[in-house]
Amino acid sequence: MIARMTSGWKTGLRTSAGVVALSTMVGCGGAVSMDPRFVALHNAMAVSGLVQAGEISQGSLPEGAEAVVRVSLPAGACSTFVALGTEGVSDLDLHVRALDGRDLVGDRTQDAAAAVRFCAPFRGEFDVVIRMARGNGGWLATSWAGGGRGGGDDLGPVGGERPVRPSHGGAGTCEQPFELALGSTARGDTSDGDAALVGSCVSGDAPEHVYAFTLEQRSQVQIVLNSTFDGALYLQGACGQSRSELGCNDDAPTTSRSELNASLEVGTYFVVVDGFGGAAGTYDLAVSASPLQSVAELCAGATLLQSGQPVAGSTTGAPDSFQATCAGQARSGDRVYAIDVAQRSRMRVRMQSTFDGALHVRRECADPSSELLCNDDFRDTQHSLVTATVDPGRYFVFADGYATGAVGDYSITADLGAANGVGGPGDTCATATAFVPGQDVSVDTFSAADDLAGSCGGQGSPDVVYRIELRSRTRLRATFASAEFAPVVYLQRATCGAGSIEEFCVDANGTAAGPIDRTLAPSTYFLVVDGESASSFGQAQLSLQLDDLGALETSCRQAPTLRPGRQVTGDTTASTDRFQATCGGSTQSPDLVYRLQLRRTQRVRISSEQTDFDGAIYVRRDCTDGNTEVACNDDAGDNRHSMIETVLEAGSYFVFVDGFGTGQQGHFTLDVDVSNP
């Protein structure tokens, strides 16, 4: 049992996904049970000395969507926020954002779980943002406090005040900072300092020393602290004002060394030598500065991009000269490029990087308010993408990094195309591309014209058309992957364009929520891939699967009958993927189906053991109708076992042995036992 939390998370959640506060999670078959991963996490945190400090929050998100939980923290309070994704979630991101939109800290690992440690730089409210980077499904999140690291003590449960002593106002304080000459090394001992300040990367009640230095020209500044204790270093533009913090570092790479690098304008700055927890002692502090080109000089020397020609570069060692509205303000080293647009055009810019990169575009190089486009993560942290339809003129493209310190190698490619498209294969009804069953489709609407629109959208956006010939009653399933745009997809029957019969139309939100799944009568169909807006264009991978329902119904009619108490053995290797389920990663692997007949209401226990693959089992009332699924299970203890235990009324049921995701098949044993409910 998990204890109810004391403070931290507010009960009101802001998200379009309909989030509710719960202490349980719903399993595949619909029963309510505690997620075992959360129980394991809770136990591990407790062993580490951490305590749960906020209510459990839970919800469900489609790919690309966010849920926001608002928390209230005092200055210096430190918390570890953890989020877990359920089945169907491939990559869950978690970051803490200030109310002005600045990302303060984040976990950008590519995993179904995310965790960040955050120390509030000032008293106030913050947004904890859970983002479904890849996949779709449920999430569960909460916060933890206590534990400490590096020999220091943490603050305990979130919500407590950080004990601080008033400033004495003597040497080494904001009132009388030590002078720090550029290119020099200062030595000191924080044991006699005040404990009146706090940085975003430290916590506790350690004493500190404050230094001041002045820049007469725009410079790249390096500050290095070597200490005999677990030291920390932070830089402020206004001494004592946490909101003015320009950087904070605890360990680089050990507890006895800290380092900051920043691109700074002319002015006076304050360096704080602090300690983690209550640590104090002697130290050496060195500061150096290298003159930088002005922003105007950087803009004048911007490298010119040519459409379709990739350019490689590196931001390692580059100053932070430009910031953005996304990517935690993109306060990392950056490079600037220019691209000339001769006429109104579609523009697509891609960046691939060896680090957590960011890409942004401005109309005026030196004017942050002229930003047109900004993207941090497209698919993952090492890819960024922006698209737009732009007017003639010169535009400036910035290769940047997430927040601070994200630098490395990258490649940028900018593409320009006619604003109204130039046509190409599949661009019109007359040139529709014939779909070949069994082959995935690589869609690219970048050069297409706007010829069609569906009932749910597509007006003004480029589109491409695929012709599908069905000779029997067929189930059509379509899913998109790696889409560079928000797609609108619709299916027209018999004719294409004016006078056609629309079978369905799904907008971007519908597509993101799940795959397209329709049953169609024999006929000629035209599948149109369109966009949400005039700037919705680009590449996508379309997986289109056609299942002959006559063949499925034959498989169902021929399904062997299960006898309770008798074990069945089988092998799915020679089968195909005919059926899917709500658990097991949609179970798009080869499968086998069995019939189960119940003469009265009974408790049914179905278990399977897969000797060489990650299996799943599920039960339906109607063999070919996925909407009649009554229970589904992927893992029972491990991925080689699955089990369903539920009460079923009298009637016929179909039991499926399948595999997790794709490509999972092999030998299995299946047991069915019944008892009185």
C-alpha cells in the first residue's frame, strides 16, 4: 500500500487529456491494480532514504501531447519527480517549467520512464510537464524528497522552508562582494561566510562567498572552482536574486570541482561559491574571459544555406549568442546560417545532431521577437524539424542546443519548394499511385499541390492520393510513423474528388490517438494523405494493412475447441498476423485462435507459457470484432508467461495466442481451467 502524500502536487491538473488523481492503475483486462513497477520504485526510493512527497497523478496521452501538474515550492526545496509510462509508451519526457514558459530542468532520455531532480531557485509555483514523446498510453507520476547526495543533507519533504541565516553584510556578501579580476585566481574559505543565498543546483544551509567582476566587452567567460569540500558554483546578474541566475554547477566532474561557461554582455556579474548541503572549506576560484564577436558581426557573417544541400558543423566551443522560445531558451553554444527565399515558398529545415539539439528560425537575425519557428525534439532529442510557408526575403537559421551545455556535431539541410506545389506521382486523382499490398508507403507531400479536401480538413494543404482495389470484404488498417507534419487522412469510394463517397476522414488528433481501422466492401477506393494546414507538409511512413475478412472468418470457423483441464500446445511460427489486441503492443505478430464454449457463468483462468518469445493472450466474444475484447494480458510475472482470470457468462468465446508488438512468435502451451464464480 502506498501512503497518501502530504504536499507538493496540487490536486487540480491542467491537461486536455482528462487527467485524474488516482492511486491505482488500470490493467489490460480492465481490472484495477497497482502497477508493479511503481511498487518497486517506491521500495527502492524508501531504501535510498527518500520519502514520497506528493499525491500520485495519472492520465492518458496521445503521442506529442502534454499533461501539466502545477506544484508550489519554497526557495531551495529539492524534489525528485518521476513519471512512468504504461504499455504502448515508448518515450516519456519529464521537465520542470517556470510559469513564464522557461524550461528549468528536464529528462530527455528515450525511455518509457523519466526522472528529474529539481531545486527551486525561488519561492513560487512551477509546472511539472509530462510529454508523450513517442507512443501513446497511460502515465503515472509523483514526487520524492529527502535522501541527499555528495555527503550533504536534503531538505526533507517538499513544502518545508529552507532555513537561512540573515546576511551579516560583511566582506564576501552581496552588500560587500570580493573583487574578482579577470584572468586571476582567488583563494578563500567559506567556513566564515553567510548562508543567505541558494542556487538552482544546490540545496541545504552551506555558507557562501560572493565575488563580483565586470566585463567591458561581450565575452565568453569560464569560471572554475576547485574546493576541498563538496562545492558548488553559480552566477547571477543581480546579486541575491535567484531569478537572475545565469548558470549553476555542482559537480564537474567530481564533488571537488565545479565549472561554468557563459556568453555574457557588458556589465557586472556576481559569482557565488557555495557548498552542497552544509559543506564548507577552502577553495581556489579562477575566472577568464575571451572577447566575442558582437551579435551584429555574427549575423553579418552567417553562412548561406543552399536548398537541398546539407551543411555540417559543430557548436562545441561556440558561444551562446542567440536564445529561443523553446528548448529551455536554448542557452547553449550556437551557430547562425542564412537562407534567401526568392518567392513565396514552402520551407523545411531539418537538423540531426550528436547532442540534444534545437533549431530555430528568425526573420531578423538580431531580433528575438522576429522568431518564426522553433523546435527542440522531433522524434528524439537528436533530431529537430521546422516547416512553414514563407514570403520572399532572407531568413536566419540557428543550430542550437537544449537549455545550457548541450553542444556537439550536427548536420542541417534546408529545402525550399513552390508555395502551391509542382505536382508529381500521386498528386492528383488521375495520377493516383496504386497501392501494393504488403509494402509500406513513403509519403512526401512537400512538392504536392492542394487538389482535395476531406470533411474533417485538408483545405489549403498539399495532398497525395493512393488507389486501392478491393475484390472482397476487407479490413483496412493504417498507421503513420515519423510524420513531419500533422496529417489529415480520408478515404473516398468509387470515384475520387467531386462526387465521391467518403468512407471516413480522420484529422491529426484522431490519427495520433490510434490507428485507422475500418471494414470495407469490395470496390475501388482512393486514400488521400492531406495536411492540417498550409504549412502541414513533408515526409511520413504509412503502414497500410489489408485483411481479407472472408479468410479471417474461415480461420474463426476452423478454430479448435479448448477443453478445460486439458493442456494445448502449439506454435505460431507458421501463422500470420491476423488479429490485434489492446495490450501487448497491439500484438501485431503471428497468432492462433481457439474457441471456448461455456454452458453457464463460470470463473475462467487462462494461462500460457511461451518458451522462446514474448507472448500475449486475449479473449473476444466475436472472433473478428476487436471491440468485443473482454480480457487481455501480456506479462504475468515475466514476458514468457501470460494469464487471464475473469468471470464469463454462458456463451461462445474466442481465445487468441499472440506475440508482443511485431516479430514475436514460437512454441507455447495453453491451459484453461474453470470453476464456480
